[in-house]
Amino acid sequence: MYLAPGAILFFAVMLWAMSSSVQWVELDDGVLRARRLLTRRIVEHRAADIVAVKPLNSTYMGPMENALADAFMGTSNRGYELRFRDGSKLGLVRGDMKGLDEFLKVLAAEIAARCGPLDGT
């Protein structure tokens, strides 16, 4: 009886946490397409509309929890968040994506070819 509310709360938190996860991302002719994991909706953004690429980190966890997550993943680089002109964001999580570094190299080359070199911000 007491487990049911806790299980429901845990399920709700996990659902919220996974709501922004993506199943796959592709780059085709300057257009980024990503399929959301839970909703299966495909979102599209132009690579030229990327205004920032920020590393993922958790401000909700303390130093001990972040250190444990880093040890579990084997790196402190958990992924990146792409931010677009319209205010939308796309998280690319290292634990969810195989070949993340290679994808980002291709994306950086695409942005440089279409918009000029990245300034490192």
C-alpha cells in the first residue's frame, strides 16, 4: 500500500526526465532531424540556427552525486545541449548516443561551411 505512491512518483520523475531524450539524430543538407524517444515526434532545425553548444551538467545534483555520475559514465563530459535561435534546445546525451563525438565533428564542419568558423562559445 505504501509502495504505490512512491512507485507512481518514481515513474513520473523518470517520464519527465526522459521526455527530452532523443532516439536518433541525423544531419542532412544542413538540417538537423531528431526523433523524440517517448513521443516519437520528429523535430527539425537548421544547423545555421544553432546559437550555442553547451556541455551537459547537472545543477540539481551536488558534488558527490556529480562525481558518482562521472565515475559511472567514465567521463565528466555527459553530452551537449544545442540551443537554437527560436529558444528550443536539443540535448545530445553521451549515454544515449553512440558516436556522439564523430557526429559533433561533422556538425561543426557543416556549420563552418555554411556560416563560417565557430568562435568557441
